[in-house]
Amino acid sequence: MKLLKVDTLEEARKKLHSAVQWSLLDTEEITIQSSIDRVLAQDIYSPCMVPEFPRSTVDGYAVIAKDTMGASDSLPVFLDIVEEIEIGYPSTHVLKSGQCAYVPTGGMVPEGADAMVMVEYSELFDEVKVAIYSTVSSGSNIISIGEDRKEGQLMLKKGTLVRAQEVGTLASVGIETVKVYKMPTLTIISTGDELVGLKDQAKLGQIHDINTYAIESMATKQGFKVKQTYVLKDEEELLQKAVSQAMEDSDIVVVSGGSSQGKKDITAKVLNELSQPGVFTHGIALKPGKPTILGVDDKSKTILIGLPGHPAAALIVFQLIVVWLKETFEERPKNIQVLAKMETNVASAPGRLTCQLVKLIQSNGAYIARPILGKSGLMSTLTESDGYIFIDQNHEGLNVGEMVYVHLL
Amino acid sequence: MKLLKVDTLEEARKKLHSAVQWSLLDTEEITIQSSIDRVLAQDIYSPCMVPEFPRSTVDGYAVIAKDTMGASDSLPVFLDIVEEIEIGYPSTHVLKSGQCAYVPTGGMVPEGADAMVMVEYSELFDEVKVAIYSTVSSGSNIISIGEDRKEGQLMLKKGTLVRAQEVGTLASVGIETVKVYKMPTLTIISTGDELVGLKDQAKLGQIHDINTYAIESMATKQGFKVKQTYVLKDEEELLQKAVSQAMEDSDIVVVSGGSSQGKKDITAKVLNELSQPGVFTHGIALKPGKPTILGVDDKSKTILIGLPGHPAAALIVFQLIVVWLKETFEERPKNIQVLAKMETNVASAPGRLTCQLVKLIQSNGAYIARPILGKSGLMSTLTESDGYIFIDQNHEGLNVGEMVYVHLL
């Protein structure tokens, strides 16, 4: 048996990252409506002040704050109404002491005014005079020019994942399109002589292919464009043909399966033969996920990845390597994790980073992380889990009660 | 000024939930590949055992465990090789004491065998004899029949949000399609005389419409199908026409804007006049989100919702009311929140439930929740936030250091 040195997860990531000498992520300009869940490929500066005029946040009277000094329920101040502002139109007066103007919510506060009195604290005296029953301070109930955004201010950073509020912010300054990273294209190949398609009846000794379906779903959700999926028998020639074809139109080719020793060698061999400089990682000190193969081809600019055959391990390695790489190139801030308390002790795997599946349980105002144990081939462990935690290879394990960060799956 | 009694968030939710007397969520049958991020509308039972045959998790020899008793590095046990199982094919022998069979990873373990010895702990003696250098216990390195799923076992519950691992689980038992809830259809209407479209230049006193873009994005992400969006001037007739048209093809109609007192009355009036039994909530004791209007029309089976005009408030109320309602009908388990420690004191709004925006900061192995303060009209507060926390109306507020659950936005 050929023993190859395995990398730590960190070594493997570092090698892969530096092996990709080309720009994995092109950019494209898309409408803000379609940018949800995409990642900004540019810093965005506000092209204008938001708001561009002082806006009232209430229905009421624009006043000069010091005119209202001393006004109260029992002792109103009387002001002359010089204008009634309509929403959507500019004010035309400059307010002087003793004057006020009616402004609806969202309307423009006239020049000279520095506060709004809510209509609830006023009473019309006659057509042109109003009693003000409240003292307001300068700035009250007004959003001033540029209070939300200053012109030229960095509004959204490169690497921002666009949510509804970012779309709203872009609309607020009149931006119609944004530059985002293109979705990397992906081909998924699942190999194994025991695999049959979903529509086929599995005979004794055969199983339905899981990996093309599960990986396609995860990839789609994580912003990859799946070009093609294949379920292949474990034959060198078939694999060779599918991989070379995939290298023509995909940024990333993942081959899952071939987890038995002989078969794994074939995957590594095929990936290495088709690529230049080729395969550089022949295993990761990770549980689950040891039989992971990484390589690149500079000419076709393709990343080649051999995933473990076990579906749960394949999904976890896809997350830890492929999704990680995309997010790293996108310069995205770290995802939010969930802090939880270990429900039981868990041992680490000797000499390997352990990726332990856990279920989150809310209890007494805190989260408990319950390890979901089971052989790595079992899909049920993965569906029962909310996420995973890392246990360092230099750690004995985790103790009950210890606080851990759970990465959601 | 007409004072209408406002509901608490809980009262408003209860009223809305019980007012919807029809089935808001139809179901549809879709392929498992397209079911990612959808919600199962049926319990799913495993139609078969997974695996259907005992599978080896290693490359090696299927043995009768007690035959290996006492075997060690220095003292091997010799067994007769009676078969070499090919992956994807059934075994044909029944193992007897003193016999073994070669089985690759994922291959079928023959009848009679109850453990696998890894190939690393064996040595071929000749064509038909192998030396075993390790004692294994019964069940070692085998996934037994039904160990992942038993036939007839509840595999995925109704209300499950489908992730990649659920797709994989469905594939593993050969299920091609699943029944999920249909995406509710939605029309979004934004009203305001100050609003101009994205492509138009905003004149002094005017602003770009934000709400149709922000709400459409949130709705799409949360699994609604947006039928149509409108940006309308604040005119009763225009609103009437748009709402009645929307009621014909949308399950839910949201109207944002009209936040000034007079305009708000128009939205409530129009929604009430067009519906039967009509509007039942004229405001929620919620900060932000007071000017929220809720009603239903039984005949067209439409839910009518007036949202606040302020974009941040509109998005939060959309989340708290519309998304909440969908998730409640889907019987989804509660979303995972993030536990964090308050960075500062925050006051609650007297008599109103406060929905306080916060940013999460990782510090010393824990999350700190930093309140993002600012007037509710500011979009910048929302883009800076990772989520929100609730502060009860009967609470004075929150103290620095207090633990809170953050709902991610």
C-alpha cells in the first residue's frame, strides 16, 4: 500500500488557494433586484446625499426650535403659518422667527427651520396661525441632509453578501446595477460500480447515487452554477472522458467516490494526468474527509477535486474546501456561527482535525450542542444535524459544558 | 385625530392567523433537485431499508469475528478466501468458520460474516489463504441492513426545510419527487407622492422608491413568488385599482407607504372597502412598525397588509408578519438564533414591543450584540445590522451584559 503524506486542512487550503493563479471569479454587472444572495465585487460609494433635503419624520409644523422655548400644554406659543409643503415638492419659503410651515411625514423641511413639532402638540388657531404646545430642541423629528448617507461615503464594501436591506440601500441612492462575482461553474461526477440512477431499481449490492443530488443542491444554494452531473461506473476511461469534457466549460470539477484504495488511486491518477501542474494534495488529516484529492490545471484554468465517496463526508468536504475557496476569493466576512455548550464529552480523532456534527437544542436561554454520532457513511446523521464543530488534532477532545462555535449546515 | 386601538404583535398575529380561513399554502410535487430551500408538506417514510444489504466501510476481508480471536501482529490467524466480492454485485457464498471473503469499501458483506478486517491488517499467504493480524469484534467496519434507515421509519417530518442533506437522504431511498408547499404569490405596492422610480432623476423633495426593491428581494429570498410591483402616487383611485387587480392573482397584497396620518387612513379605507370581512388591525404596538394594517378578503382569499412607509420598518414588519405567517402555516421549526451579550444598555419604548437592530461582534469566544441606533427611516441602520432582538413592552429595557437571542436578518 502506497502511503502518501496527508495535509492538514489548513495546509490543503493554503496550497489550493495559492495554486489558483488565475482569477477564479469573474465579475458581472446585474440589476439590484437580482443581486440578492450575490457578493459585491466592488466598493460602493454613495453618489449623493441621503436624504438630499431635510425630511420630516412626522406630520406637523416646521419651526425654529428656539421659538418654541417655554411652550407647554398650558402655555402655547403662537406661530404664523407661511406655507403648507406638499410631499414630493420643494419648500419655497425661508422661515423667519415667528413663522412655521406645515410639513407631512417625508416632506421637505423649509430652509431656516431646524425642528418639527408633531401635529398632536398643535392646534390651529385660524387659517394662518397655529398654537404650539411643546418645546422642541434643534433637530427634533428631522432627518438632516446626508444623515443616512453622505455623498462619496463608502456605503457597501466589496465582499458584502447582498441582503434585502442592501438592495434597499442601493435603490435609495438611485443605483440600478451592481458589479458582483460571477457564479463559478461546476461539474459533479459521482463514480462507483455500485451506483444506479434515481429512476433505476437498485439490485442487491447496488445503491442509488446520492452525491450528484446532494452536492448539486448544496452548490446551487451556495452560489455555484452546476453545468453537468454524471454518474459513472468506476472505469478509468469513462472518468477520463468526463473530466476532460468538464474541464472545457467548468471552473471546478468534483469527482466523488472511488473510496476504496484501488479506485481512489484511479481518480488521483486521472486528475493528475489531465492537469498541469496537477494534483498536490493526496489526502487531508480530517475526519471525515481523509480521501480528498486536490489539483489544478493552469491551461484550462480548472480546479480539480476528488471528494470522499461517503455522502456525508463528501458534503462536508465540499463545504470546507470548495465553498471555503469561493468565499475566500470573494473576500466575504466570516459567516455568523452559533455559540453553544457541549452536552457531552467528545473525543477527537488522533492526529486529525475532527469535524463533529451536532444538533442544537435550546434550553434555559442557551444553546446545547448535542453530538450526532454515527458512522460517516450514514445520511441520517447529517439530516439530524444543524451544523458542525471543529475539534483540533492537538486537542484531547471537548468536555461537557465547554463553549463551542457551531457552523450551520 | 382618530385614535384607534393598536394590537400587540401577538394579538395581531393571532387575529391574522385565525382570519385566514382558507388554505394559504397549496402543495405541489417537485423533483428533489429543485426542492432545496422549500418546505416539505408531507411526512416522508423510508420505503426501504438503507442500506438494503450489509455494506463494508473498508477495503478488506469479511470474517466471522470470533475466528479472529487472539490474532495479533505477531500471531496471525489464517483464513481461507472463498470469494472476492465485486462492488455492485451480491455475494454468493455463505461464510463458514475458517473462511473469509475479500470485500471492497461499499461492497456487500456475505451472509455468515459479521465483521470486516481492514486490508492493512492482513497479508496474502497464497491465492486462497490470508493471514489476519488483528482481532475484530462483531459489527466492526460494517453498516448493517437498515442501520441508516429502517423501512417504514419516519425519515423527514412535514415542515422540514430542505437542505442538501435532505436531498441526499431522499435520493438514498430512491425518492424522485416530494410534496412541498407552493410559494405564496405576492403583489407589492409602494405609495407616496414623493416617490420616483429608479431610472428617474429625483427632483428636490422627491426620493427614489426603496420599498418595492427591498421587499421584493426579501420576499424572493423567503420563498414568495412576486407577481407584480407598483410605485404609485398617493391617490385613492390608483390604489383601489392596483389592489383590486392584485387580489385576483396574488395570495398576499402589501401596500407600503402612506405613513402620514391622512394617507394612512386612505390605505386602511381602500383595503377595508375592497375586502370582506375586511381590516381588523389598525396598528401594532411595535417599534418600528406602528402603522401596520391587517385585513383579509374571504371571497378572493387574499391577505391585505399595510406596511409602514419607512423602508427599515417595512422590512421588519414584512419579516415579523408576512414571513412569520408563511412559516407558521408551513409548521416549520423555529429558526436558529444567535445568543449574544448586550454591549450597552438599551431602553424599551414605553407600551410598545421594541425590535432593536444589532450588530454581532465576536470577542473573547462570545458574541457581543451592539445596538445600532438611529432614526427608523435610515437604511444605513439596517445594512449595518446582522439582526434584531425583541425588548418586551413590560420590560424597562436591557442591561449591558444581559444575554439576548438575535434573530438574523
